[in-house]
Amino acid sequence: MVVKFLVCSRIHMKTTCHSKLLFLISLCLLGVALGNLNAQVARADVQGLTGEATYTIAGAAAIALRAGASVPAGAIVTTGRSSAVDLYFGPEIGTVRLTQNTILSLEKLDRAQTSLTLLEGSIVGWGAKVPANTDYQVKLPNGIVGIVEGKYRLDARSYLVLLNGAMAFAYVAPGAPPTPYTLKAPPAVYFSPIEGVKPAPAPLQREVELQCKGKLR
């Protein structure tokens, strides 16, 4: 059974988005599989790299990444200390930069759905412009983010920053039911488990902008 994480491309459809997010989370908590991982043939391309980064598949030995290489669906990408790697997922999903000490699983990569799991660390992304018939989701230890478009930062501890664009987040606090949130920018906003969605202060905006800048070699 394939469960689609449907994120509304129009933020005024907030109620519909929230009901779909809650439905998805309830199914995930019951252990419903998200897609058929065996049918995937897509990949992400390494645009640039600084420091050290590797990927593994099904417990095999780690393979060092280099600029120009491709990472297949099902791989788990890891960055080391003072390292970063840019993965390009195509014009609809854009570029995702793994910051230092990050672990990202490329669960599903196909035309209909891109599904990633951020296990540790943080990622920044830009250039996303997801069409209505495609889903782009990032699973965190305590929730699922559905990205429609824009520039953003996601932290595995459920701290999110959106500089521009739109996303939805179904947050599942320990021992609590899922709570849906909608983020829309500009103006820039952030989410924290304690505060919910709030306007992003200028220093936080500059920090994320700096993380997105520069071309990795």
C-alpha cells in the first residue's frame, strides 16, 4: 500500500492539508509502509563536497563520495566533522546540503514521490518547486515535513526554518497525538517544539542564508 503525503500547494487550503497530515501520521504509527522501495531506480547527484562524506547501502562497506558521483535510492549518506555535501535531486526537488555530522537516508526517489529520512544532524535546501502531482517529504524522528517550495533548514530535533516558500509539518511529541502546522514565507518563520511557528529573527535568517551560500568543490 502506497501512502501519499499530500501537501497543499495553496496555503489557503489549510484545513484539507491538516487532515491529510494527520491521516498520514496515524498510518505511519500503525506501521504502514511508505511505497515499494524495491522498484526504485532514481538517484541523487553529488554537486559538491567539502571534508568527508560517505554512503552505504544495506549494510555494505561505506563508499566515499566525490563531486560528480551519483547516490542511489536506498542509500544512507553520512557527513563527518567540518564536512558538507550537496545532493541535487532534479529541478523539482532542488538541492539539499547535508551539514556536518548529518545522517540522511534516501528512502524513495521517483517521479511521484521523493522521501528522505533525516536521522541525525541538519540539512538546508533550496530550489524546490514541487508540482501538484509530486510529493516531497522528509521524515524526522518526531514528525514528517512536506515541502512545497522554497529555501529551508531542517534539524533532526524538529527545529525548522523557512526563508521563503511553503511547507507543512506534522509534529509528534513523545506520548502525544500528532499536531499539524503550516509554514509560509516570506516573512521568514521557524518552528520549535516548544514555541510552535514563530517569525524568524534576523540573526537566524542570516545564519541559514550563510549555510546555503557558496559552492562546494
